[in-house]
Amino acid sequence: MMKGLIIALALTMTAPLVFASNGSHSSRSERYELCYVDGSARMLQPNMCYALGGKRAL
């Protein structure tokens, strides 16, 4: 009985996290690419690379 209660509680606590993470990957704007900013390589969205004055890696 106690084991079932603990499992049910764990599922209830983690369910919102699973649904939140699935919804964020459906947009095309979530694409990241390698960008060089101030001599360092970073993974950024294309619009942020240009906004920070970086250059896209080819």
C-alpha cells in the first residue's frame, strides 16, 4: 500500500515537467547553431547570433 502511494505521488510530481518539456520542442525557432562571439564558440539561435554581433560557423 505504501509503495503504491509513493509511486502515485512520484508520477503526480513529475507529470507537469514531462508535458512542459514536450511542448517547447515543437517550434521551428528552437533551432540552435554554432556561432562565434568575441572569439568564443557558442550554441545560439540564429537571430541571437546576429543580435550579439557574432558570425555563424559554416
